[in-house]
Amino acid sequence: MRKPITPFTHGLLDYTTVATMAAAPRLMRLRGRAAATCYALAGGYAMLSMLTDYPLGAKRVVPFKAHGIAEGVIGALLPAAPFALDFASQRRARNLCFGIAALTAVVSALTDWDKQSERVARRRHRRKPRLTA
């Protein structure tokens, strides 16, 4: 089965997640450790995204598959964060962590981690005959 989320689309989703996590404390009126966790996640996602070897990476040093593993670990730990960091009583913050974890799982399952879609697109592009004058 061909997975529908290409590396480029995954990058768009990553940067959208960064913006969401950075804006969440203000928009959702989160405070204390919940807000700090959102800002830390936004910063971590931004750094990981900028360093990933995919079309929207700025300095492509992290292999795309390693990016996926890192996101998987973050996503697996997110549901425990409100309890471990003592902000589980903030319902909105707790549910945000659960929601981002679920979204991460869905995006991970639908992402083409082998970059097959990019390679196929590059091969097709190379095959086009060039017109010379």
C-alpha cells in the first residue's frame, strides 16, 4: 500500500504542529508546567524539523527515518507528560497531550518513511526529454 503522506507533506504537518504547540498556551489559557511543556515541544519539533533530511529541512542532517523514530518516542511519551510533570489537573492541557499523541500516531502510520514517493517523482522528472534550441 502506498502511503499518502509524502516527506514534503509531513514537513508541512510538522511545522503546523510547531505553530500549534507554540500558540496553545495563549489560546488555551494554559499555565505553569503545561505552558512550559508546550513551548518545549514546539522548540523540539522545530529543531527536529529544521534538521531533518526532507524537503522542508534547513540543514538536512537527521535521516527521515530517524525523524520518524524520534516522533514515535515523543508521541508515546506525551500521554504520560501531564502526570509526570504534574499538570494532569489542567484538563485542556492533558487533552492536548492526548490529542497530539493520537495525531502523531496517525501521521506516522500514513507517512512514506522510505521517501519512495519523492524518488518516484524525481525519476519521472529526469525522464522528460529536454527541448534544445
